Amino acid sequence: MTGFTAVACGVLGLAVGSFLNVVIHRVPRGESVVRPRSRCPGCETPIAARDNVPVLSYVALRARCRACGTRIPARYPAVEVLTAALFAAIALRFGPSAELPAYLALTAALVALSVIDLDTFLLPDVITYPLAGALLVLLGVAAAVRAEPGTWARAAGGGAVAFGFFLVVHLISPRGMGFGDVKLSFSLGAALGWLSWGHVFVGLFLGFLLGALVGTVLIAAGRRSRRQHIPFGPFLAAGTLLGVLAGEPLLEVWLGR
């Protein structure tokens, strides 16, 4: 069942990734993600259903609009493939469990937020707030199904601890830690807290570590100066997902077991 669930979630991830491309394009512009239908940014021609199949349409069209020949950015299929791969990995991690929907929702939101942050240096409230609410509800349902209310309480506690820590960092260094990161931190702490307090530490530590390493490399390569802002959201997302997927073996290594 776990293998079947992973395949099904991978296919679902392709479809969700296609929708996330719409979210990534429209949310920063304040546009509806439902209407109008997807259009070519070059000629404004609505995209036909046959040209909107994840990945396959991109390959069949040779990365160009059927109507005007405008080049389709490679980021579109990349987001679809990334979402599919992460959905499959999450399914392999949790199997057909009660908490699987919560972590799929988290993964989809983190993909969208990461790309938006890279583009705009923003983590939109229209995504971060619903994500926090969705996680609390979905994990609450999972706790009820598993008859483990203490697990949900730990998740909520993990979110509160993460939010408090990030808020202190923001108050000390607002240029280094944006308030969007603070708002996102609750969801990250809740998702990690559901697993264990150790996962909260590992996931958030990895986010800071990845951000520091990449930032150092960019500065050393001359791609960024010390005064230039580097979006932190993608690193927090990567650290959290690594913590979710590989937190247990990393904790064992850390504790020397």
C-alpha cells in the first residue's frame, strides 16, 4: 500500500504542481488563482486543455506557445516535477496514514512560498495564514483518528515555540529575519512538532545551516554583498522537509546512537 500511495501521490503532485505555477504567478500580483483561465503571457491566448498537461505538454510543444511561439520558461515543468517528487517522498515517509494529507498540504505550500520568495522576497499572508490553519485542522483530525491528543498538543506547542524563537530573532535583527519568516515558522514548528521535539530542533537548525552556507557561497562568489537581502524562506522550507523526511536518522547521528 505504501508503494501504491507513493505513486498516486506522485501523480497528484504533478497536477498540484501545475496549479502551483498559477499560484506563484498570480498571488504576488493580487490576482485570482481561479479565474480567468491560464493564458499565454505573450499573446493572451487561453491555454487549451491538451496544452495544459503537466510536463508532457511542455515537451510536446517544445517549450513554446502553440499560438505565438513565445518560449515557456523551464521553471513550469521544474515546479511540477519537484512537487511530484516531494509528494512521492512524503507518501513513502508516512504511507496511507491519517497525517499524510497535512504533510502534502505543507509540501505544496512550501514549494509555492519558496519560489515566490525567490522572485519577490515576500511570503504572502494569503498562503502562510491558511497553511497554519489547515495544519492545525488536518493534524487535529489525524490526532482524533489515532486517538493521540497529546501528539496534536505537541504540534501546537512546536508551532508556538518556533514562532516565539523567530519573533525574538526578528526583533533583534529585523534586516536578517523578515516578519514573513516569523509567520511561516508556526507552520514549520507544528509540522515538525507532530513528529517530536527533536524534529523541531533538527528541521529549524537545518534551515539556518542551509541559509548560512548558501549565503556565504553567494557572498564569496560576488553574487551578493553582505548588505543585500537573501530570501530565507526557501532554506526554512528545505530544512523543514529534510527534517520531516530524514529527521530520525539525523537525530540518531547527532545523539551518537
